[in-house]
Amino acid sequence: ELMTGAKRAIAAAAAQLVEPGATIGISAGTTTFEFARAIRNVPHLTVVTNSVPVAQLLHESHGAGHVVVLTGGVRTPSDALVGPVAVTALRGLHVDRLFLGAHGVDRNAGLTTPNLVEAQTNRALVRSSRSVAVLADHTKVGIIGLSTFMELSEVDTLITDAGMSARARALLEESVEHLVLAEAATPGGAGMRSVTGGGGA
């Protein structure tokens, strides 16, 4: 329940990147779950996910005509499916864009998680995708978990909120291709502010 407003704003901004009929991947996590909630009404999506709650949420969105592919694997306390079964399933799958959560985002350590098996599964998700959008609120910036699963320079789009320091924002702008700051919810909905190009420094 931490940072709920920021997560919903990030999810709403990320949802603007999803077009009807797209094939996307969604990793497990609280922010990515909010993202799944935000795209429930986008029609005819094919969604590959290792998140049981995401799969259930989209499965229940009957009117949108979603096809949901759940990877299988060993279920973690956070309802992620991980391990060799999930990795094997992902090897033969391909998505246009992956929407990925992270425990920590650091310029040097990259995207990290405290769970070694989840890191392995996240790597497989990344390999299955043509483009990666990372969804992480500002409290994740500077946090370093046990295992790196992706370098920051490999991230195509990082969507976060405006709560970080100016220095942290500048470092992220230098490190990722596009940095998107999600604005807080308004009567018209959340939006994107400041889309910047980096270059993977």
C-alpha cells in the first residue's frame, strides 16, 4: 500500500504506451498490478505475465477480449511465478514491449531484486521483449537488491514520479533512453511530464 498515488500515476502514464491489439509482457509487482488495472479496457491485448494477480485481473476483464498467457513456475509470497519452468516457457515467447517492475533502481547496479530466482525469471522476461519500460516510483531509486537482472543502460523507458531529487533525476536522464515523470492524478487523469532522451551513458 506504500506510494499508492504515485504508483497509480505511473500506471496511468504507462497505459498510454499500450495500443489495442498489442502483445505485451507484464512482470509481477504492485506497480505493474496497477498498470494492469489501467489497461483493463484496452481491447484485444495479448499479455504474457508471471504474475498471478495480473493474470486473474485481466482474465476477469471479459469485455476487452484479452488473451492472457501465464508462464507457470513456483509461486513466491508476492504471487510471482519464478524458476526454471517460467524461464523455459518464456524462451519461446516474444512480446513487443515489457512493462517491468523492480525492487531497486541504481545507476551502477542497474535493476535489482533481493530474490535470486526472481532475478533469473526477470532476465528471461527481458530477453523475450523488443522494448522494456520500467515502472518504479521514486523510493526505488538508489535502492540496491542482491541480484542485478538488467543494466540501466538497457532500459528503453523508465516511468517514475516527480518525488526524486534533482540529482537523481539528472543521473537517470543520462542513463536511460527515455525518462518519463508521471504527474499526480487530476480530474482529467494522470499524464506524462518530461520525456527525455539519454543515450545509455
